[in-house]
Amino acid sequence: MPGLCFVIMGYGVKTDYTTGRELDLDKTYQNIIKPAAKAAGLDCVRADEVRHSGAIDVPMYEHLIKADVVIADLSTYNPNAFYELGVRHALRPYTTIAISEKELKQPFDVNHTVIRKYEHLGKDIGFSEVMRFREELESAIREILAHPRTDSPVYTYLPRLQPPSWQTEPLAPAPESSKDTLSTIVGKAKTAMDADKFTEAIPLWDLAHELDPANSYIIQKLVLATYKSKKPTHVEALEKALKILGQLDLNTSTDPETLGLAGAIHKRLWEELYDKNHLSNSIAYYEKGYRIKNDYYNGINLAFQLNVRACETGGGDDAIADKVLAKRVRQQVVGICEELQRSNFEERGDQYWILATLEEAHFGLGNADHYLETKGKAVAVAKAKWERDTTEEQIAKLGALLGNN
């Protein structure tokens, strides 16, 4: 019977608050960690894959003490991952591996722990990096299994400490009648979202939220599915989505994804209701997200909404100020998008949106030649008609705004 590798990490797309970048931890798990563990001869499981009938804490602690190998991904400063790594270090003197995305600023308290690094490209990981780090991780697993050495700082600095004893029987398999795992539910919800079946996705995200109520990724996806559903009416769906998003405390949030969602909801409420409070809130959330993350999504939407407000103001110093700021933000967005194209651009999963954003930015700046050139590139990499429809609709609206400014 193969041994067990238990993986400590978040799941879904998480924001690294020290850099403002979004990392898709599922790609790390599915493309690197799980294949590496299997290649080394181990079954591999993450907390959201554990089938259980009661509190997740019980099987989680059982896995932390009994697993042959534990891999902890500390990317994005996930406090749960740090805590669970500490529990493992207290329980087992060896066979624990710590990893993280390369830009993790290592806290002092884990300076004595070897952390193997890998690199994300936006939310994705390039193929060459996947293969490189998968091989490195497989080799590390094989080495610690064949020649276990103390890797826990607890047992390093307290060499007389004896690890606790536990029953040696393997972890009991969950009964077949157990409910779907959280991973299975999230997978079904993602599939429904990819097919634009938002009304089907909502109850799945609701169920996932019941199982993991504090998970911001699940809340964000529930919000997205809710407002995209436009049911029972567009306005009601938007207002319900905003109420759900309030669980993440919009007044204090520094998560660019949460702020971008808030900006998008208020933008659509403004378009539906023409209530200037929604216009102001949209600008405030996009601006806060952009200043924190310096990203093209919040930036290009902030510029658009500034032009909306300039048009609504009807002239004067405030309108001039908004138009000048919109221009400056678009110039910055051009720089952001061009920089993203300079390194491993062909391996990124958001190629279209980078090019489409650059297309819109050049249009807004009146750079006709660059606009047409970038539009051709965006059209060439578009994977779905709705992508181009979204871009063309936004640019048409922008053209009308600029004509009125």
C-alpha cells in the first residue's frame, strides 16, 4: 500500500498581500505537487479532498501526524498554512517539506526552515517551471523518505524531545456514502461557471461556503456567479451579490480581487440605476484596488469610470481633473501591459486580457496605430466570441464617452 503525502496549502486563486499579485494555488497543486508525490510513490491529498462526515479538524490533525510526508505551501502568507506547518513540526521531527512562490518574503520565524521556491506567471505557472519544480520536488520526497533527517526546528533545537506516539494503523478510508468533498463541489461549480451556467453554479458555491465559510475565494466566486446570473432581475442580483461581498468587510479590505468585484458591481448598478453614489463607489473601489496592486484590470476600469464621471459632471475643473487622471492611468496601464509581455508572455493564461486591455488603453489615448496593431493581436489569441464581444462593447462605450467629454 502506498504511503501518504498530505498537502498544507490554500486553494483557488489567492492574493499575496505583500505584492498584490494573484496566485492560482490549484495550478501549483494539480500541476506540480500532486504529480511529484505520485511519481515518488505516494498517494497525495489536500484538505479540501478529504472525505469526512464531521468537522474537518479531526482528519486534518490525523493527517498532520500520520502522513508519511507533509508538503506545506506557504505562498501568499496563508496563516492556516503557517499554523499547520508549526503543528507538523511539533509532532514529527522529519519528512516535512516547505515550499513557496519565489516572491514570498520569508518571515524571521521560519528563516531556519528550508523553503524551496517556484515561480508563478500571473495566476499561471509556465510549463518549463512546472517541469523543473516537479522534478525538484519529486527528488526531495524520495530523498527524505530514503534518508530521513531532522527538518523540524522544534526537534533541531530541542534534541532531547521525543515525538508523541500514536496508533500505527493506517487512516481509515471514508465510507462510500460520505458527501462530496469540498474539492469536488468547487470543481463542479467551476465547470458550471466556465459554461456560463451561473444559476447552476450558485447552489454549488453556497454549499462550498457552508463547508468553508471563511474562505474568501469561495465568497468571491459566489458573488461573481450571483451578479452574472441576473436573476431574478439584474438589479436584484447585483444588490444580493453586494450583500454577500460585504462578508469580506469592504471598508477595510485590501484584497484587490474583492475591491475589483465591488467596483464592478457598483459600475453595473450605476448603469442600471444612474445613482451617482454607485458611480462614486465604483471609482473608489477600483482606485483602491489599483493603488494596492498596480494591475491592468482595476486600472483600465478606473480610467473608464473617471471618463464616465467627467461626462456626468458636465464640465468645469472637476471634469478636467478626471479626464487628466484617466489619461495618466491609461498611460500607466500601457506600461503595465507592455512589461507583462516582456517575460514568458506566451506561457500566460491571461494573454487575451492583457492585449485587450492594451487595446482599450491605446484607443482611449488616441493612439490609432497602436490601437489597431494591438487589436489584431488580441483578435488572434481570443478563444471565445464573448471575449471579443466584451471588449468591443467596452470600447464602443468609451468612444461615446470621449466624444461627449
